[in-house]
Amino acid sequence: MSYAEAKARYASLGVDTDAAIARLKTVPVALHCWQGDDVRGFDTDPNKPLTGGIQTTGNYPGRARTPEELMADIDQVIRLVPGQVKMNLHASYAIFDEENPWVDRDKLEPKHFQKWVDFCKERGLGCDFNPTFFSHPNCDPLTLSSPNEQTRKFWVEHGKASVRISQYLAEELGQPCVMNIWTGDGFKNVPADRIGPRLRYKQSFDEILSEPFDPEMVYPCAESKVFGIGVESYTVGSAEWCLKYAASRPDCISLMDNGHYHPTEVVSDKISAILAYDKKMALHVTRGVRWDSDHVVLFDDETKELCKEIVRCDGLDKVFIALDYFDASINRISAWVTGFRNLQKALLFALLEPNAELKKLQDEGNWTKLMVMLEEQKTMPFGEIWDEYCRVCGKPVDGAWFPEIEKYEQEVLSKRH
Ligand code: RNT
Ligand code: ZN
């Protein structure tokens, strides 16, 4: 089947495939720098353990060890994915050199991210930012909720430094910067005081956000979690805590990571609930598997449902989409590209639904026809539209990108020892 034939099939449902393609091209999706080096960053000993309840497993060869290697790998990803990439950095990816020697996280400055700004400018990308509250000796293991005032202050200062860096990224790149606050604060064992850490957490967030920033350009978020590995009994920044915190301030938005809920609970159903109240929200798109919340994103049911909800809620400009996963057991660039392409596929799939017609059927109570139409969507000639989207973006179609990765592995990654 040709694109023209597939387009005609969709047109018979009232769906304009060219319009869907044109719309998707403008939607930024944040690419997480941390898939390339197993969340190690450049600001502490690369052999330190990953803490905060997150874990990478596997030791596939070719991990990026320097900013230059990581940037080269990201370039390889950008060459192979259609759509509008936005960078997403963690504070631990600060770049130090002779001119700007190492400083601890509470002393980070915009200048430590200047090379990333240059990287983004050369490629026309915006950039999101994340303070890094894990894998550091000052996690006791708590950070922003620590009862040790010196520890808590250190992390508040890190948060404030991150606000200044986010403002700098937004100004330099001319695009808003989503600044996400996630910590692994919580306990392996059953606590006796659940409210103390949550009150300190609130105070710390307030202190961080007292740092001046332009709310039109910097969007601070609170990301919740249900539990992490080694943090099974209690999480300070739970779903309720984060929702209530974001609701308490006009300048803070909710970030939902779809790996951070109970196994049968889905974020796709939560998007409309948030957008019924808020003009903005943020997502970490990932794939939870049993205890792990960070597997590579697939073109699976929940990824499709998430994207359908974004589109159906008219949320493409309201929901800030970021990828968040880290797999060290397979080629890391393939992991990045697979997840990014799958998210693009899911968004395109969602944009190709006859949503006005489906909504009408629901409102009329015609659940019979609604079910039939929803099922028939699944076998529409989507692959042809997807190929066309890749071509329009000047990026390889399915089948054409993986050989590039194999070549890069052979020529570049396999030489990293
Ligand atoms: C961890 C959170 C968090 C991290 C990144 C590295 O469970 O999802 O977003 O994955 O900040
Ligand atoms: Zn996340």
C-alpha cells in the first residue's frame, strides 16, 4: 500500500493524515541525557553506586564516559529520530574543566552548563533541567526532607542553584525550561514519623522556589513516586504530597512518571483529571516492569493510551512530555532511539483517531459503535503514515535506522574500554 492509499483510508473516517503529520512535527519531546551513561553524570566518582531507589542493570559495552562521548551519542540519536527533540539534563551532567574546576552541587552555576547551551544552540534545541538529589555523599539517605539541618540546607542550596540554571537555559535557548524536582527520599523500613519528613519536604520546596525566576520561562515540577528499590516502606514525595504541593502554588506543576504508581494504576486516566484543573502538567514516559520503573518505552497499550489522552484533552501544548528510562543491558543508543520513536508513533497514532466522532458516539450513548470503531483503529494502515512522517522529517523509516546503530557500535562504541 502507498501513502496515498493509506491517506485515503484515513480520509474516509474524516482524518487528515497530512495535518496529523504537520502537528506532530511541532511537539517537543524531551530526550533524557541519562540513558547514555547509566545515570552516572560527570560530577562525582563514576564508579559510585546509583542511589535514590533507582537502579541500572547490565553492562553492555559502550557507555559514554565524557561529555564529548555523550554529546556524540546524542547526535547519533538525533539523526535517527523524527520529531522535535528537546534536551533534558540532570545537574550531575555539569561540565568542569581547567577554567571551571569542580564544585559541589550547592555551588553549581550556569557557566557549568555553557557547553550544553552551545550544544543546544547549534542544533536549535530547547533544554529542560533536573536538580540531582541522588548518588551523592550528602544523601543521608534523605535530602530535602532530612532532619539534619545542614544536610537539608545543602540540598535546598542545590535546588536554588538549579532554579538559576533553569532560568539561564530558558533565556539562552528562548524556550521554557521544565525544572523537575524528584528525590528518592523515603525509607526501607517502617517509619514512626511520617509527617515530619513531609513537612520538612514542603519547607524545602518553598525555600527552593523562593529563588527568583520567570514563571513564564521556568516551570518547576514535583514528581511523585510510590516506592523505589531499597525505599519500599515509605516515600516522602508520594502522589498525594506532590499533587497537593503543586496545587498549593501557581508556579509549580505536577509531573507524573507512569512507572511510579501501583501496577494496575495508569497515568493515562490521570491526565484529564489534572487538566480539568491545571493549564500545564508534565510527564515522564517510561515502562514499569514489576519493581522497576525505568524500562525502554515500547509501542504498547499504555504508551498509546497516554498519547491518546494528551491528544483528546487538547493537551499537546499543555503536557510537557519527557522520556525517562535507563537500560544498560542493550545498546544504549538503540534504547534511546527505540523509546523516542515509539513515543512518536504513539502520538501519531493518537492524532489519527477520529476523535470528534468518537466523542459524539460516547455522548449519544452509542457504546456499540464506539467499541467497533475503536477496535478498527487498531488495524488501520498506520505503518504507511508513520513512514511518511519519517520521510517528511528527513529521518530513516523503520528498517533503515538500526543498521546505522550497528555501524556506530562497531566503529565507535566497541572501542570504548
Ligand atoms: C526516578 C525518577 C526520576 C529519575 C531521573 C533520573 O524514579 O523517575 O525522574 O528517573 O530523574
Ligand atoms: Zn521520572
